[in-house]
Amino acid sequence: MNEILSAVFTLGALGLLFGAVLAVSSKLFAVERDESNEPLIDVEAAENKRMTALVKCSGGVRAKRKFEYAGINDCVAATQISGGLLECAYGCVGLGTCVSSCSFGAISIVDEVAVIDYDKCHGCERCVLSCPKNIIALIPYDADVHVCCSSVDKGGALRKICEIGCVSCRMCEKVCKHGAIQVNDSLAVIDYGKCTGCGDCAEKCPRKLISDANLDKGPKPIDSDNAQNASDITE
């Protein structure tokens, strides 16, 4: 009898010890898991920072078409045919799949390209997920300056297929006093953490592609002189 009780007490003690070890291990693992998964944490959402969607394309009627599309009125369906109806592989298809995905009426198609109404946008990310070209991204709502292009084609090739796309002339990069805009892979990209919204890059851009919220919400029309200047300073 004493041997049985001794065995029971021994097993109980071992069980408690094992449980304690598991508890400590789980706690340590949880801490390590939180640290290792830090990129998955939406810090901006946690800080209640408002975000809005940006369509990184200004092509639409200014972009050259490969063919006239007469199929289902859906961007995903259209991209199944030769990658889409535009010569630019990065251009907005313009058939409104993002419009259908938005529950807040924040997106419309203007001149065959999707345009965001920033005041209506809730940053829900549905349009981001619905776009087959992956050209919609969330940015800070209070950001003033935007590069509305996604093409990484070289300037010479881009000019042949789009009247307003970024030709990587680097004029915006040179004029920025804050190092907030750089040309990477033939495309100007804004670092919103550094951008002060001064608008110098928007004013200097020869293609009038960069938008400044203090002036307007979209790219300004280009004229022949600006277009020629862009051609002269790019490859």
C-alpha cells in the first residue's frame, strides 16, 4: 500500500513539474512568436491611423490598347486574354471590378481608369484584393503627394504606349530636399515617412504625372512642350 501511495505521489509531482515546464515554455514561445511575427502586426491600424486606397495608374484613355475588348465587363476576365487589353502590362484595365468590390461608393471609372474618392474611402482593402493588376495600395489618408503609375518599363518603351506614365527622368528625385522620392526600377516611388507634402516633385515632373492634393487629386493634363521635355531628358 505504501509503495502504491509513493508511486502516486511521485507521478503527481512529476505531472505538476511537467505542467509548470509547459506553462513556462508556452509563455516563452508566445513572446518569441510575437517578436518573429512583428511584420504581420498592423501598427498603423493599432494607432488608429486612417488609410486610403491609391490607384497607381493614370493611363486610361492615354494608354495604348492592344485590342478592343467585348467580353464580360470584369477586369479579371479581361486579363485572361493576352494579359489584358492595354499595351502596358501594369495599367488599370478600367472595367470596374474594384468599383463593384467597394461598399462605400468610393471608386469610379473616369476616362477608363479607376479613381478613388479619398473622403469616402474607408481603407477596407477590398479593392486592393480585387485588382488583378495589383496596382491599388493603401497609403496614409493625410498623404498629399502621389505617383500614380506602376510601370517599371524603361522610359523609351513607356513613351510608346502611354502618354503620362513615369519615364524615370529623375527630375522629382533631384528636386526633393527631403530624400522622400526615388526612382527604383524605372519608377518614382514616394517614402511617405519622409514626404512633407511640399509638392516640389509634382511641379517639376515634366509628365505632370505626380499629383499634389493641394492642387488637385489627380494628374494634370500634359501639353506638347512638357511631353517633349520628358523625351529630351530620358533614354
